[in-house]
Amino acid sequence: MWPQDQLNRIWYAGDAPTVGMRLLEPLYRGATAMHRALYQTGLLRRSRLPVPVIVVGNITTGGTGKTPLVI
């Protein structure tokens, strides 16, 4: 089963996360906490773009029609 399929089943069908996902969770939490801390301390900075940016999408990946909408 592809990782995307696993994530969709966990998110939408309420399946339990796999053992591998549970083992990787602390690593992911640590990485996101470090990333957030770098912004909070000013070591990383946001950049302002010279043009407006429109984001097309949401938490759902694959097969929701984002690419045809943009085209």
C-alpha cells in the first residue's frame, strides 16, 4: 500500500497508524518544533514576495482537482 493511501485511511477511515509511523512520530515532532523555534528566535525569517500568492489546495492530497483548477 502506498503511503498516501495509508494516510488517507488513517485520516478518513479512522485506521490506526502503522508501527513505522508511530516510531517516526517523535522525530517528526522534534523537527517541527526545531523549525518553529528557528522562526521564533529570528534565525529564520519570513520573506515578503513582490506579487500576491494564491494557494490552491487543502489537507487532501491527490485526486481532488487542484491541478486542473490552476491550469
